[in-house]
Amino acid sequence: MQAIERPGAGPAVLFIHGFCQSSAYWQPTLDRLAGGGLAVDLPGFGASAALPGPYTMPGYADALARLLDERNLDRVAVVGGSMGGVVAQFLALRHPARVSRLLLVATGAFTADPAGALAKADALAAGAWDEATVAPIVAGFFRRPPEGVDAFRRIALSASQHAAVAAARSNAQSRTFEELHAITAPTLIIQGRHDRARTPEHGEAMRARIPGARLAVLEGSGHTPQLEEPEAFHALALPFLGPA
């Protein structure tokens, strides 16, 4: 599994990207950390090879626990955005001793319309994997197309079509809602007011289930608040991820 690493003393932070994204989506946050951090490319996405699979949310969580073993990282603060937020929930539930803090960004604990999401995954499997396919996916990440959006399209296009379809299907069917009460790590949830995929209501549903969780809604953001409102996002995220 490929990763961007920032060496440093202090609490380590693990960043998990979303669907058809890569570690690059977390580079601005990684650069601002006071301590060390690791932003991964999940298998089949970014620079990580498309392994045989399976590409599932629990499977990714287990693979990240193994990566922490390989890096001799006992406990980390975990940041997950979108699909990566679902993986982060499974990591906190399946490997609670490894998670010191949990930052969930633009994510949710279930898919409101799993049948519709599965149909979209089937359409991805049946079509060509080209810029026409990934452009609307990337457009959905932002309230307004940012400068350099072509780079984000290239990141999406670099994903394995097989991995993307399998991950989309797993994400559509994953449901952690009934288990969230078991999360013990201090948790901060950040949602974008204009997120069409994961609305503030998704964040409120998680906040109500995770003991002691806090929810913040950024008024100018869509599905990638760390890029759309970086100052407001980092004013919330960095103190939370710092020393206890």
C-alpha cells in the first residue's frame, strides 16, 4: 500500500481518502500537522496496486491495521473522508486499541438508497473507464469546480475500474449505524452544508450514536471541506488531532 509520509514527533495521524480519490486529497492537511502523519492510497486507488481484493470497507480497515503493524505504529489518530470515513468507522470498531482519535469528514454510517447506489456501481462496471465516466464523479466532490480540477480527474482515472466497482458496491451495502455506540475514541464529525452525497443529517445521525461525539457543519463546503474551506476546516481539525 503506497502512502505519503510526514515524519515528526508527537501523535501520529492516519489519513484515509474517499472513492476515486487518493492521498493527494489530504496533502494540505498533512503539510499542516505539527507531528507525524501518513496518508495512504487504498489498494486499487492512487499509486497503490490493484491487488486481488476483496475491496471491501472492513477489508480495507483490516489492511490498514496490518499497515500500522508494518510501520510500528501502535495507536494513531484516524481521519477518514467520504468512503474513507466508512473505512475509518470499521477501523475504530474492529481495531479500537489502534485508534486514539477519530475525525470523520463528509461521511455517514449507512447509505440511504443502497439499491440506487448498487445500480450506479453496476453502471460503472458496464461502461468504459474514461474521463467521461470519472468527470461527473469528481464534480460531485465539490460545491464548485476548483482550480486544477483536471488533476482530480486524473486521480480518479488512475483507479482500477475493478477495484472502484467492488469498493462502490461494498460502500453501498456497509452499515455501521447500529454499532457506533461501541466507538470509544474521541470523535469529531465535519460535514459540508452543500454536500449532496453525505448531508449534515448523516453527520447528526452519527453524532447521536457515538458517545461524546461533536459535529461541525461548514457552511461553504460540499463533499471535500478540507479543500473547499481549508482555513475553517483546519481550525477545527488540527487542534482535535493534536496532543491529548
